[in-house]
Amino acid sequence: MTDLARKKCVPCEDKTGKLGTNQSVELLEELDHWKIIDDKAIEKTLQFKDFASALSFVNKVGEIAEKENHHPDIAIFNWNKVKFTLSTHAIDGLSENDFILAAKIDELAR
């Protein structure tokens, strides 16, 4: 388990600072195949053997997101692919919470 996956998300608000590009790139190195989108979000697409597997994985991520009180945007497409997009809407950018949840998604995918 990565250090990020061991952390807990903390409540974000307007005064929570956005991560700078350098900080985001450093944290991205701890994740598996995520990419930064416009310095405002991170994104990853996973492929599953079938729709039921994709849906089951999404439900497990939903349980983690509820526990962390930090929620990804999720899109299921082409019947077996799932795209996760993480951004901290309260600050219109990236926070450490996005990388923490991404690391937990990576752990689940392993």
C-alpha cells in the first residue's frame, strides 16, 4: 500500500489551497497511469472483462468515496470501461485529497 493510500481525505473549503503544478506532478508519480487534465483534475480509465465487473468496481469505489467524503466523477462507457476524474470542486483545482482517493482506487484495482 502506498503512503497516499494510507492517508485520509480532509474536508476542503474555499480557503484550502490548490496544489501547484510541481506538487501535482510529484504526487502523480505515486499513482498508476493517472494523467493531469488542465492542472485542474486527474483522470484514469480502466478496462474490465465485462459490464458487470465494471459496475461492481464502480460500486466499490463508491463505498470508498463515501468513507472519504471525496467523490470522483465516474463514466462507464463502451460497456466495459470506466473513466474516473478527480478534482476538488470547492477550490476549482487539485488538492491532496484527489491523489489520496486515486491511490485508494489504484489499490482496489490491484
